[in-house]
Amino acid sequence: MESKDLIIGIDLGTTNSLAAAVLDQGPVALRVDGKSPIIPSVLSRQEGHWAVGQEARELRTIAPERTVFSVKRLMGRDHGELAAELPRLPYAVQPAQRGLVKVHIGEEAFTPQELSAEILSAVKRNAEEALGRPVARAVITVPAYFDDAQRQATRDAGRIAGLEVVRIINEPTAAAIAYGLDEGQRGTVAVYDLGGGTFDVSVLQLSEKVFKVLATGGDTHLGGDDFDALLAAEMMRRVQQRQPGLSLAGPLASQLFRKTAELVKIDLSRALETEYRLDLPALGLACQERFTRVEFEALIAPLVDTTIGTCRATLAKAGKRPDEIADVVLVGGSSRIPLVRARVRELFGRAPNIAIDPDEVVAIGAGIQGHLLAGGRRDYVLLDVIPLSLGIETLGGTFSKLITANTTIPAEATEVFTTYVDDQTGVELNIYQGEREFVKDCRNLGRFRLRGIPPMPAGLPKVHVTFLVDTNGILTVSAREERSGQAAAIDVIPSHGLTAGEIERIMDESVAHAQEDMTRRQLVEFRNMAEAVFRGIDKVWDQAREMLGEAELAAIRAQMDTVRRQAVLDEPLALKREMDRLGELTRPLADAIMSKAALQELRRFFRDHGGVEMV
Ligand code: AMP
């Protein structure tokens, strides 16, 4: 297509912006040299010039009064409408002519349109660099609730940035278009969008290939940032409990806790438990901590439930019952959180669409809309997704998923596993497909052995297992042991022989058994962890006798017995509590005497308890 015909799609977001377009290979987010396509919607005024994006984001703490974020909240609004918003913003916003506002930085003042235009210019430049040709026209997305003034302000921003804004479309509509839902016959679609700072839910009605907004709801100040804040506060509380003398007031500490909290949160979207370090020499803070997904979920559950309540209210406003919704689409980085997905799924009684990256889905839909407006056809290969999760059997018959259901193909994932028994020279890889937590409830796809691993203590070998699903849906599983270089592989066809009805049934069963499966899985995992920790303690027991007093040794022994007794009962959380107590009792031991390797081993046992050891 000629560049004059090309129309890109732009998601101009409150925190992040990006562009997408339909290229020969289909719709893609535009990125330069494999870098992230995302440009943070942040600007910083530096010596008469704007720094935009990541660079500006980093300046936010250094030069808060010169750094502008959340401009989208100001677009097309007058000073009166912004009364609730302004106290939250660290930069100066003053009334201007016709009731509008300007952002004041030093001697200069800027309209929200001009500021948005700077972000759009950065997105445009990035798109041009990615495409290797100029871009003149765009479809830009706005929230479904934006009024005429806000839409007009967005158009003006585009014009100032040198873009012809061919159309403004609603963000939820763009997300639905990305999934091709406008092509279908089905009626009502719900779009659940949980980002960093905002939550939106929209109910759309499709008629004659056009989406009409039936109702919208949300909270303009609810999102991932709030989860970070809750987690950071809890992390701080725990440190404070252990070291009451430490003063953690001040921006340095709060920044460190916030940053670490976000990383921990993101980690817990894929792991059941994670370990993190907090180092702040200036305050005498240096510690290593753990956080589990269960603990994180308990913290954020009330906020997630609030979003579900808003969904119910919005459905009611639209005059729809949850079971009348034909499709649910997830948007926004925070929709990756497993608890969020589970709650959305529970509410609507169906698996949401998650195949497209939730950070890119709105831009991609806008890019497709642009492509269609430019006279393009939808002749690109439609997204093909992996219908059921793929993974391997791990210790205790648990199912470790490497590729989750609804991932777009081609797809690839690698995870590292280890051995469970000393001097184990082979591992058997049992490949399964399904949504349950135990392999006995999943479908076996094949097995193979990796042999020739040199004898090593349990836990030392590193077996990299890679799942690769090619565009034809063929799964290749390969395994390679890092130290010896031993490798083996097998090809299988995953969804072979399953009808759409069967897949639906498997999905439904997994929802029905989710709670019970999870409890059983935790139990198996915590028992494995207990075994591993016992082995670790045995290894260092002789040294422990030299270092610790009689009373401390007795306390450790007694607690090991308590853990053993608890391990035969069916109460994962109680077992976990006793394990944590044992961890507390053995911490001085670990810190005082363990050689680095042994210490690392024990830490790894704690960290990796998520079913990583292999049968
Ligand atoms: P957005 O505004 O849509 O770009 O979403 C950004 C928010 O998503 C931030 O709060 C991120 O911390 C959060 N986020 C991104 N990836 C993940 C993840 N894997 N798990 C949980 N939250 C995430």
C-alpha cells in the first residue's frame, strides 16, 4: 500500500500510547527494532524542549513541576469540571480563556491539546521509524464516555501533531474490532479495561457491523497503581514489624517500595510465589523477602470485587444479564492478573478473549479500522489461538502450564526445571493439554526422556524445556540440560481430535473445579516444599549444632515435627503457616553458617516451590 493511503491506529492513553497498522503479515503494534511499542504518555520540559515517553517518565521524580502526565484527564474539560482532579496533579493547571485550562511550566503555558500533540508526535515518529515511511493519517481512540468537547480536543491534538484524524473511535469498540467481533453475527459484547490508573467497562451492541454503546461504567482512579500501593504498604509493614527501629518515611523509601511492589505484582501474575530484595543502604535497609500470590490476592480482592460490582451495575444499565453477553474482551495491563481474569470469567460465565496483548489490543483495533477506511480488506490471516493450555507434569502429578489457553500462534515459551533426586541421570517429560491443576484431569499428548545428565545433587541440573507451537498448530517440545548440553525433542499435534464443544466442556469443568484443584495443588506444592526444606536443614545440621544453642536447635526440631504432622492434613494454608514459622526459626541458621551454595539452595527451594522439580 502507498504511504499516502496508509492509515495507522493510535491508542492515546492516560498513561501509555502506541500505534498499530495492518501490514503484509496482518495487524501489528508498531515497534522499532524489537523495542516496546509503548510510549509512556509523559512529557517533561527541558531547556525549551520536550522530552517525551520513557525519558520523561524517569524525570517525573527528579523534576515533578516540569513533568506532565495524565494530560488525557484535562482534555476538553473546563476548570470547574476538573475540581476533583487538580489536587492530584503535581504540576500547575490554571484557568484560561473560555473556561478552558492551561498547564503552566515556568514562564510558559500550554493547552492540553498542545501537550497531547507532543505525545502524538512522538507516537507518529516512532511509527514512521518502524514503517520506514511517512505517516499522515490516523484513527485515534478515546474512551466511550468522552463527550463532544473531549473528542474535538483529541482531533485538534492530532491536527497540531501534523496528522489528519480520519476518525475518532471508542476504545472498547477498537478492542472488539481487534478480535473481529464486528464481523460476527453475535449481539452484545462487554469490554473490561483495567489499566494502571483507570478502570472502564463498556457494553456494546453490534448491529449491521457497527457497535453501539449501550452503557459504560468505571472508576477514573482505580487500577494497577492502587494494587502497587497496597502491596508496597504491606511490604513496608512487614519490614517495620521485623525492624521496628528503621525509619522508612520519605520519598526514597516509598519509591523503592513502590517500584519493587510493581515487579512483585507482575511476577505473581505468572508465579505462585516470588522472592525480592529491598536494599537502601542510606536507611540501613537490606532484606530478602517472599510474597505469595494468595497473599497478594487477599490484598487486592476488595478492589477487584469493586470492578465486578461496577460491571454488574453497567450490565443492568444496559438492560442485559451476564448470560446475554456473547463475548467478553480484556484490555489493559492489569487484566493480566489471574484473579481479575477469574472474577471476570465467573461473572460472565465464559472465558474472556485474551489472545491479543491487552496493552496493544486497542491500538490494533484502531489500526484495523484505519486499514478498512483506507480501502483495505480483512484478508490477513485471522488470529489463530491455542484452545487449551499446554504444559508438563511436575512433582506430585501437578500440571505446569507453559503456554496458556487463548495464546495466539505461533507461540513459544521456555521454563527451567530441575531434578528431585540426587544423581538422577534422566528426566521424563510428560506433555499434557488441559485447564485443570492435576495431570490426571488433563489429556496426555506424549512423553519422552532426556537422558545422559551427569550425576549431580538434586536441584543442581538446569533443564530448559521449550514449547513451540508453529503456525500450523504443531507443538514441538524440546529439553536441554544446561551443564551437560544433553538435549531431546518430540513433535505433537495438540488440539487434534477435539471439537469446539469438547473444548468448551473442558473449560467449563476447569471453572467448576478451580477452587478444589487449587487447594489440592497448593497442598502438593507445600508438601514438596517441606520435603525440600527438610533436606536442606539435614545437610547443614552438623554445622548448625556448632553455631546454635540447645534451645534454638530444639525449637527447629519441634517445628519440623509440627510441619510433618500438619503435612498429612488437608489444610494448605495451615501447612504454609507452619512452614513460614520454620523459615523464621532457621533464618539465623541460614544467615550465620550456611555456605553460599547451601544458602542459595535453600533460598531456591523456597522460591521454586511452585512445582518446578520434576518427577
Ligand atoms: P496500562 O495502563 O493498560 O498500560 O496498564 C498498566 C498497568 O498494568 C500497570 O499498573 C502495570 O503494573 C500493570 N501490569 C502490566 N503487566 C502486568 C502483569 N503481568 N500483571 C499484573 N499487572 C500488570
